[in-house]
Amino acid sequence: MKNKSGISFGLFSGLFWGLGLTISAYIFSLYNVSPFVVAFVHDFISIFILAAILLIKYKKIDFKIFTNIRNISVIIGALLAGPIGMQCNLYAVKYIGGGLTSSITAVYPAVSVILAIVFLKHKVSKKTIVGIALIIAGIFAQSYTSEQVNSFYIGFLFALICAVAWGSESVLSSYAMSNNLTEIETLLIRQVTSFLAYLVIVLFKGFSVTEVADVKLEGLIFIFVLSNMVSYILYYMSINRLKPAKATGLNVSYVVWTVVFSAIFLGIGLSTLVIITSLVIMLGVYIIIKD
């Protein structure tokens, strides 16, 4: 039963992340707003949502989780997946669009496997090598046909950095939850750390939150936050039940959902080659996770 629920959580986390990615692409297509400000507001709202969930479920918030040295891995993971990963993801969406961004960042489960090989000294099987080769081939073919996209190379770089950051986060978060930290508490530490980091960036760079002072934009950002929070919670629950490899393998289904939602809500058409190469990338990730 635990595995079955973990599978469901992982799959639905992908659905809601694909929806959130599509919404963020829509926001940037309508408004010339800084991704830093969007991410800052995103994390600020998410803290209150997570705090409310903890108060409803446990009637209190244990603030000791923020001072426990064993939870340092969550903070590191938060900095990678939040200010670094999420920011790179938003910039990639801004430069090359949601569909192409999702295809490139879809390699983050493979990154998790590679990190395990490098730092945990896991042996590399032939299947893993084949999977990585498929991913590289898919990305290369997709990149070669996408050079007409404005600022493609910088968008590609942002998406790739995002994949590395997300791949690292799943391993670090799993380690934290193995020390009797609940999924919501882990996510709260992550969001608070990410928010504080964005606060420093926004103040240092001189950005103004008034950039989002528009009723329609505020509504879109709130829907964006809700979708992402549902995805995050389900993802962390899946990690806790299935461990990082399987959880990330299921979460990567967001690639398909992003394509579907972009076609339905944004009217974005994707070429046959982009669809095929995206499937090749997903096949490579699947082989690695299955192995």
C-alpha cells in the first residue's frame, strides 16, 4: 500500500508541476516581470500555506526543526532547488519556453543517479550508460533544431543548471526525512530557506515587489503557487515512500503534462521532432531509473 500511494503521489506531482510550468510561461508571455520577484512572492505565499497545513494537522509548528543540525541537508537542498534551481528554471522558461525547458530539465533523475555514482561509489551498469547516452542524444538533436529560439544557448544553460540542482535536492531531502522529519516540515524548511535567500537577492539587486501590483497578475501567481505547492508536497511524499530514484522517475512525467497543458491553454504547437526527442530523453531517464 505504501508503494502504491508513493506511485500515485509521484505521478500527480508531475501533473501539477507541468501545470505550474505552463502558468509561469503564460505569466512571462504577458508581463515583463523579473523572475526573481515572481520566485520571491512564490516562496513567501508558500510558507503560509505550509504553516497552515502543519497547524491544521498537528495543531502546532515545531520551530526546533530550523535549529537541528541534522536538517542542514534540507537547507543545502533548498538553496540548490530554490534560488539556484527554480531561478534557472524560470529564466529558461523566459528564454526558450515551457515545452523546451521541461524537456531539458527532465534529465534531473539521471543527475541523481550520476551523483550517487560519484559520491557514493555506485557501479555503472551498461543500462545506465545506454540511458545517459539516449538523454545526451535527445538533448543534442533537440538543441540542434531549436537554434532559431531567441537566446537559446543561455536558456539551455539555465535549464541544465536547474536539472543538476533538482537532482541534488531529491537526495538531500531524502536523507533529511530519514531522520524523522515529516514531508511538510522538510518542505517548510526548504521554502523558508529559499525565501530568505530571495529576500537577500531582491534587496541587494534593488528589485521592487510592486512589479506584481496587478490584480490579474497576482491571481495568476497565486494559482501558480497553489499548483507548485501541491506538486512539491506530493513529490516529497513520494520521495519518502519510494526513495529519490523512483520518485524522480515518476515526477519527470511533468514533461508530457507540460506539452499537453501548453497545447490546450497556450495554443503552442510542437514539431514532430521536438516530441520525438522529448520521448527519447524520457526513455533514457526511464532506463536509468528502472536499472
